[in-house]
Amino acid sequence: NHAFTLDGLRRISLFIGAYGSGKSEISVNFARWLNETGRTVTLCDLDIINPYFRSADARQAGEAEGIRLVAPAFAGTNVDVPAVPAAVYSVFDDTVRHAVLDIGGEDMGARVIASLKDRLLQVRPAPAVYLVVNPYRPFSKTSYQIVQLASLLGEAAGLAPTGLVHNANLLGDGDTGLLSESWPVVREAARQLGIPVAFAAAMAGAVPPDWGGQTPEGLPLLRLRRTIHYFETD
């Protein structure tokens, strides 16, 4: 991912999105990219909504690569309590280390962000809030639905998205043709929201070699390495 570049990179980046958007996988890989490009980084797993698919599953891999992971004690289990680890607050005080926050949506996720909102609003430059969009998932298939989703999650969190992340896939399979096919939908949603499409994401093995660091539409392309897996439940 050294070919991946991002204009206007902020020290703190929040990732929000609906179930199935690929938000947690992108959070992990975004943190990995920051680390690979010489930045110190903390990955905060604050997705308390979905215990089956979250960035805490990547703890061993991330820490082995030098990424600090902050997650609730119950992350990776089937226990959900909307509490923020005290270590999360350290990312606001360390003005050098980058932080990636994987935020769950809906009510409990909104309460997590609400508990951090005062600190987030004090950060300068302001944090980036990326809404991860998979146009092949329910409630994200049209530009209208994406705009509604952005409004819903932004209102619940009290922080409006600053950019979209285009992550088109079917059940995690990386078909880069889907990025081009769904690009008009995502582009129109961004236009209506008045925010940019910050970057696209796709599984590394599915990206044509000649794409380099961008999609044919000119979006910066984050190549993903599968890190998160569903774990078994009774």
C-alpha cells in the first residue's frame, strides 16, 4: 500500500458504516497503512454493536506489526456493554501518534461517540469521519439510501461524515469490476452530501496490477489484506 496516498490526512480518523460495509476490515488496513508508511498508530476498536466481526479479532496480527490496539475487555466475545476503555482517551493527548477509531453504528454506538464527542471537538485539525459504503448491501444500494444512511449515522453520532469510502464487494469477495459499476451511485451520493469520496478499497488479490495506487476513476485505492474473520459461536 505504499502507492496509496491520501490528501488531507488527519491525525485522528473515525470509520462508521452500516452492517456489512466492511468498516472494521478497512479500519485495520488503514491503521496498517499508517504504520507501514512510518507513522505510529493506535487502533481503537469501539464497534460494540457487532461482536462477530470486529477489529479486535486482529489483535495479534496488529500488535506483531507494531500497531497498538485498544479494545474493550469483552471485544471478541459475545458480551456487549457500551463502555469506552480509559486508554482511548490517551489518543487525544498524544499529538504525534495517529489514531484510527472503528465505531459501531446505531444507538449504542452513538452513545460511545457521545461520550467522546467533547474531546473529539477539541482536536485540531478536526478528525476525519469516514462513512464506509458498500453499494451491494441493503440500505446502501442507491445514492438516496446512502444519503439517508449518512444523515442517520451522522445525527446519531453528532459528527457528520467528512468523506465517503467506496468499498464495493459481494460477501467480501473482491471483484474490482464492482467498484467501477457502482461508482456513479457513490459519486452522486457524495455530490448530494457535499463531501468527497475520500478513497476506494478492494482486496489486494483482486486488484489489476496496472491500477497502481488509484482506481480507473482516479480514487486513491487502499488494498486490503483479509485480517478479520467470523469466530464460532454456540
